[in-house]
Amino acid sequence: MTAHPERLPTVAVLDNQQVVRDGVLAAIARHPEELVGGAAYASLDEVDLAAPGPDVLVLDLYLGRDDESVLEHIPALTGWAGVVVLHTAEEKPVPLRRAVALGVHGVVLKNDGTESLVDVVRRALEGDFVCSSVVAEALVSDERTTPRLTAREVEVLSNLRDGLTQRQVGSRLHVAEETVRAHLKSVRAKYMEAEREVTNTGSLVREAGRDGWI
């Protein structure tokens, strides 16, 4: 009786950019002894969660507009694919940490190259949580440089970013202007503790934006 070789894991990719999809599958094809390239999806609408999923899904954090992430879909995608590896150009720590908390099995920065991606896929299949570089690992794990803001603090900063005055923010949130100032004082203290330079409200909004809070 002829022995059948063990089935190789399939790797699919979900990214709205054709060049990225092609690059990921080309990298997988360079390792035919380990991996098999699977489907290439340009949008979530193309994914049939009722059908059998791939062994690995290489997932971009943003599919189209930069303010529309796939975070809310990660639990469903991790239930569909055996392993989900985030492959992203995002370098804001907050959304990356949210993705990790929601269950992705690895994080690869696109700047780290496709061979780093293949290595992360390989190790994630073995059950490890892996990052593609020291930079990626720091972004998802080093909370000392990224203050943890409350939901209300994020609301205040988001409204200020949109051009509202502190008085208008208070009116929108149904709190006193002094309460808005207290939230900003709290945010400023958190950034100063993290040794981040914040000198005024504009710099608070800027730094929160860099971190991905707003």
C-alpha cells in the first residue's frame, strides 16, 4: 500500500492590495516543502466563514480606509482559520495590542519583509506567539511607553481632535468644562510618567493619535 505524504498547511491572505497578496503567495511558493498557497481575498465580503478555513490566514489590519480596521472581525476569523497572523504597516501600539488581545497568533510588520512573514507563519503553526522583529515585539508588549487611557479620556481627546473646544466637549458629553479639564490633566500626567513630551492640549491629541487611541 502506498503511503500518502502528510498534508501541508495552506496559507491564505486577506489584504486589499493586489501587490501584497501576490507577494505573500509568492513567498509561500518559495517553500513548497512546508507550505501551500491558498486563496487570496481582497475584502471581508469575499470570505465565506461557513466554508472550511485555511490553516493560516495572513491578515492586514486595514482593508481600504485607514480608519476602518478588521479588529471587530478577528474573533470570527480566528474561529475560521487555524492560525491568524497579522501582516500590517501599522506601527501604532494600541490597535496592535487590541489585535493580540482578540486572538491573533503573530504580528508581522510589512517592512520586515516576506521571509520574516514565512518564519512567523512557520512558528505560529507550531503553537508559538511570534513577532517578526524587535520593533514589532516592543509595539505589542512594551506598555511602559504607551499610557493606558480610559474610555472617557479617549472620548474627550477624540472630540478635541474633531475641533471642538473644551466647553463644547463638556456640553456634548454632558459634563462640566472643569471635568473635561480634569480628564486632560489625567492624560497629561500619564504621558509625562511615560516620559513623553506633552506641553499643551494639542500635543496630547497628537500623542494619543500616534499611539492609536484616537
